[in-house]
Amino acid sequence: MNLIGRYIFREAFGSWLIVMLVLFLIFMTNQLADILGDAAADRLPRDAVLAIFGLTALRYLMLLTPITLFLGITLALARLNRDGEMAALSACGIGLTRLLVPIGFFTLMLALGLAWLALVLTPAASARIEEIRFSAEQNVELSAIEAGKFVSPDSGETVIYAREVAGDELRDVFLQTQQGERVTVILAERGRRVVDAASGGQSFVLYEGRQYEGVPGESDFLRLEFDEGTLPVRSDADDEFIEVAAAKPTLELLRSGTLADRAELHWRLSFPLQLFVLSLLAVPLSRTSPREGRYARLGMALFVYIIYTDMLSIARVWMERGIVGDAVGMWWVHAIVALVGLLMLARAGGWFVRAQPVHAVPA
């Protein structure tokens, strides 16, 4: 790469890095607020906040790389136009197409890293986030018992009340369960919550209590007294863990034949491919006059990116519904946008301008 190529590369990299840092900080600040809100509301374990934040950061790096590259290249080349450097390069015989070499090299470096993110790291991070949230849902209801409040971990089938709560230890416990019409009421002086380390199942061990069991409205009630008793409790989240397509490894998607998995595979492949299409669009889109300023085409760039991503989302839905197959997939969106970029590049480079005939000047 020659001196001018390195200069263009450095300008594009600097603009991309600034845009990436700004957008990443904005999005991750909002995400941190959401995670802390879930932890404060006992929807997530507090010791998992940093883990989820870090794993979410990988997802946002993948999502933000295409738009930040597009805006970074557009802003970098727009500055060269504003300062007259592009005119000087053009006078030296360096047109827009020559700029594709350093821009393409920079895009290739980012595409390799983004492919690793989209195909390997982000699916693994998504799977880990789903596991943490599922585990939290399994435990958060029973761990959120507060003194003097009634809690139902399974939508009303079990109701728990404790006058005093100290960690997993309970005092003056009231516990009611219902199976069909039969109701069981237990009153115990103390109790504690127990979690089976092997199965993850939760139960209450109650001490010095009385148990009443029967059907409300009937006189035939069973009354028992006990020194110690164990009662398993089923949480709302005791359903089987279902792995979503976004959390599946890429190799598993390649072997899968379901529509959702095939659409997810095409979606992941779209991220590195977007970089090449957007960098091609950015070169002609950044061409401005010195009077327009550096940010004159920023609104147009955002508009083009929104249309591009919306078309990809539509193509994904069509794949999930079986409207289009793998042969068409999302490739048609990239092809259309790349063709538009080539036409814009050709027009900006003057490829469509016909040479004017030279007329002889009469003596």
C-alpha cells in the first residue's frame, strides 16, 4: 500500500473508531441500566450482572460494526472533500475507484473479526445469557421471599408467608398448596429453603409444625403434627430449557433443516457481507462539495442503512415462513444494494459521461 493508501486507511480507521466508541458507550450505558433494573427487581441474580453485561457487549459489537464502518468511511471521505484533498488527489489521477483499495483492505480486516464474532463468539454469548436468565427464573421467585408478604412461586398453587426472614431461614411460616380441590395448609414455627445442587430442585424444610389437609367445605380434614417435614415447591420457570436459534452454534445451524435455523445462519453470514456492501456505498455517498460540510451526507447515509437493514429483516422473515429458500435467502438484498453502490460509484466517477467530440478550429 502506497503513501496515499496508508493515509486513506488511517483516516477511515480513525473515524470508524470514534463512531464505534461513541455508539458503543451510548448503547451499553442503556443496557447497563436495564440489567441493573432487572437485578434490583430480583429478576436477575446480582452476582450475574457483570457476566451478562460483558456477554451483551459482544452482541452489541457485532450489531454496531456495520453501521459504524459505514458512517466512519463516509465521514472520513467527506472531510477530505471538505478540505479539498479529494480535488488534489483527483488532479493527481487518483479517482474514487483508487480509494477502494485502502478502504477494501480496512473492510477485509474488520470483516474477518466480525465473522468470528457473528459465527462463534456471539452465539456462545447468547447461549450463556439464556442459561443465566433461565437459572435466575428458576430461583428468583423463591429467593425473593420477604417478611410479612405472601409469595406465590407457581401462580397460586403454592402460597408462602413468613413473619421473619433471614436469608434462607424463616420464622412463623404459613404455607398452603393446592392440587385440584384438595388443599394443604401447614403452620410451622420455623423453616428454611433448600436447593438440591444436583437437580436444582427447590423445597422447604419445616420444623415443629401442624398440617391440615382436605377439601374446603367438607368436614373430613386430616390433621398431623410433625417435628420436621420437607415440601417440594415447583416454580413457574420449571419448564424445560429451550435453546433459541440465536444461541445455537453455527455448525449446528449448518446441519439443521428447520426454517428458523436456516434463517439464523443466513442472518449471521450477512454481517461480514454487509461490511463490503456498505463500504462500497460509502465511497460515492461521501462525495460532497466544500460548501456542504462534513456532515451533509450523514442523514442520507443513515436513511440508506435503515432501508438496507429493513430489507434484510424482511428477507429473514420470508425465510422463516418458507417463502424463499436457501438459494435466494438474503443474497438478493446484498446483490441489489451492491448494484446500487456500483451504479453510484460509476456515476460519481464519470463513467457515464460521454466524451465530447473535438471540433477543429478554423484557421
